Amino acid sequence: MENYFEMKLSWQQIDAISNLGLAHMGDGVWELLCRSYLCAKGEKTVGQLHHDTIAMVKAPAQAEYADRLLPLLTEQEAAYYRRGKNSHVHAVPKGATPQQYAKATGLEALFGALYLAGEKKRLNELFQAAISPPL
């Protein structure tokens, strides 16, 4: 039986997934990390948790997080980020510029690829670096 909490696809299998497929996966991974982080921080009402989660998962915030991560990425990670960033999306949500949405899609594709590869330690390192206050 497949364990979908502990994915371990080969890089060849991951490369066969479309850019937007990786971003789709990474969107869920990013949101789960944000929700976990916010719950672990302490007691909040469900309304506050929802509000804070939305603030972290919207495209402008993800674009900012992506900018923080770019200098930390390996060549392979940067390639997955670029794959997502360069995807041809047909609609950009209100409240985001096309550039912000492209960066957000890149971040999601990167997190999707790392999750599918089973790279939980690296995902956690990058997530923590992304959400850390800038120096």
C-alpha cells in the first residue's frame, strides 16, 4: 500500500509531472506547513488561524518568501523554482501582480517537488528560512 504521507518518488518521476502539477502539490504542502506553524505558535481562535493562514498563502506573501529563499537554493532546487515561475498561467488572482504570482507558483512547484521526493528535512529548513524575519 502506498503511504501518501511519506512520498518518495524518484527525480525522474517528479520530472514527468507538469510544472503546474508540481505547483498544485506544493500549494497544499505550503498551506499545511503554514497551518502547522501557526497552530504550534500558540492558542488562537479559529478565525485568527484562518486569517493568518490566508496572509501567509496569498501570492504576494509567497513571492516575498521566494525572494528570501533564492540565495539558499541548490541548482536542482532553483531549476524546480524556475519551472514553476515560468509556467504559463491563464489567470492571476486579484491582489497580485503577474510577477508575484509567477514567483508564488515557483515557490509552490519547488515545495511540491521536494515533498514528492520525500525531502522533509529540506522542506522544513526552507520553510523556516522563508518565514524568519529578515535581518
